[in-house]
Amino acid sequence: MSTQKVSKINQLLQSQPSGVVLLSSWLTEQGYSLDLQKRYRKSNWLESIGSGAMKRTGDKVELTGALYALQFQKGLSIHLGAKSALSYLGKAQYLELSMQNVTLLGNKNEDLPKWFSDYPWGIAVDYHSSSFLPAELGLTKIEQPTFKLNISGAARAMLECLYLVPEKQSFLQCYELMDSLNNLRPDLVQKLLEQCTSVKVKRLFLYLAEKAKHAWVAYLKQDKIDLGSGKRSLVKNGIYLSKYQITVPEELENYGR
């Protein structure tokens, strides 16, 4: 390989953190042609991990390194969310959280690439796409050894948990998670609730926050939050709460009494 090509691959490897996936489409945009990428693989600088995705030869890539590529190379909003984000943020360490699976969320019409779905990350991925919240609102950055990653902040993650109720997330565990969130920022919660399009999520969030007796609830301007109209029966044979026009499990309403 020529000195010029070696210099170019060195420039690439120095500019990108270790432990991340390198997308072929992104490399092409950066001036690394498909032919050049092929030469790098042949010369053992890079190795394929699936169609359109590579890594440094000998580099170990984990799920977070793949998320980095989706967020900062492909520009997708796919992120660690719901209970998984709360666990990462240290809000759920007292719960029985399985580290064998992780919940990811992204915007409507954003799909996980085939290379991502097919690669053996050693952890099961539960992915949900929806636009019930704005893509960037309520995210935070976490530090990884060589890069930063966007995940849901605590308030957004709680809303995402409630979005997954009852199919993927239990009512009682949502309450336990909410109970731990005693220091949420009212201004951010207000923005999230005002821009959330799910009536179910907003009503449940306010109900659980009041049940947990969080002080920050008093600072919310509920008259500016659209809670829709009509009743919402979330379970059969539950207890009807007239304030929020929702039917919840009896064990949830009686929990902690």
C-alpha cells in the first residue's frame, strides 16, 4: 500500500475513537471510496462486521460503539432509553434489572440496520420506534472510555417506561422507578409533558408523580398540559381515577397504603 494511503488510514484511525463501528456510507462521505475501504480490509486495517459496517482490526466493539455510529455517523436518534437508561443513570440499581437485555428507542421510521440486528452483541435488544416525544428533548450524554453517547435523561426515560406499559413494562415497576425520581427539574418535565403526544403517558406520569408525593409536582403548570378527553381504561377490572380519567390496576392504587 502506498505511503499516501497509509497516511490516510492513519488519519482516519486517529480521528475516530477506538471501540466504535465505522459505517461504510459515512466513510464514503469523508472521502474514503468503496475501493479504498476494500483495500483497507484486504490490508487488515479494517474488518467487516456486517454489510456496510466495519471496525478496526483487533478492536472490540460493544453495543455502545454501535450506537455511537448510529448517532454520530448516521445521524439517527436511536438511543438507550426507558428502564435501561434509568439503570445506566443509577436510578434503578435497587431493582432486579437484567443486564442480558437493553431497551432502545428511536423516532418513527427509524429502523435498526441489518448489521446491527445480526451482530452478536451478547445482549438482547428490544427496539421501539415512535415520535411521541421530540427527538432531542430530554436526552443527556454519558461518558464511555473513548467517546460520549446520547441516552435518555431521567425524566424522558420515565416517560418512555410509561409508553411501554403494559405490554413491555409493569405498572408497579413504573411506580417504583417514579418513586426514586425525587429531584427532577420541573422546567424540563413541563416541556416534555407539553410536547408529549401520548395522552396515556401524560396521565400516568402525573398520577404516579402525585402518588410518589414528589415536591417538584407543585411547580408544574398542569393547565398547559393537554391531557385529552374521555376515559382511558389501561387494564380490565381496575380502579377508575376520576381526576385523570384512567383505570389502573387495583394493586397499583393500593400500593404503599
